Amino acid sequence: MLNSKERTYLKSLAQKEKAKFQIGKEGLSENLANDVLNYLNKHELIKISILQNSDVEKDDAISFFEEYDIEFVQFIGRVLVLYKHSDNAKDPIVLPKKQSK
């Protein structure tokens, strides 16, 4: 589970990224999940756009990807930002340290 500081940091990284996948008429599928997981295995952060012709609602998309242990970062308009830590990433994202009390 991401804390607010980590989520803010990931949002700032996602700003300069473009959507890598699109969810269209076919909606949420096992193939989409596998493709997203493969991408996240190498890059850790992804943007996915939900096309206008798609019946997918944002809550459905969030819960679908959470089933695969993919963390929801934010939703901007019709663009979903997701994160999943990977030990195989080319350029791993170093999240801010959690503050101890």
C-alpha cells in the first residue's frame, strides 16, 4: 500500500510519461493484464488511457488491476496511473523513505 508521500512522488514521475496502453471496446481482459504486468516488470510505472468507446468505469479498472497486486496511483480524466515494484526493472524507482515516529 502506497502512502501519500510515495503516491505524490509517483504522480510527479508519471507527469512526463505518455499512455502506453488503451482500454477500448474489448474492456478488461486477461491479455491486457498480462501485457501490463510484463511492462511493469521492466518499468514499474505505467499510464493507461480508457477510450471514450469503452464501457469500463474507473472503479472497475482500479479493482481489476488491484487483483494482480498492481498499485493504483491516480486517475486523471480518463487516464489511469499504476505502479508495481519490480526487482527486474531497467531503471528502478526509488520511493521516498517512510518517516519513523
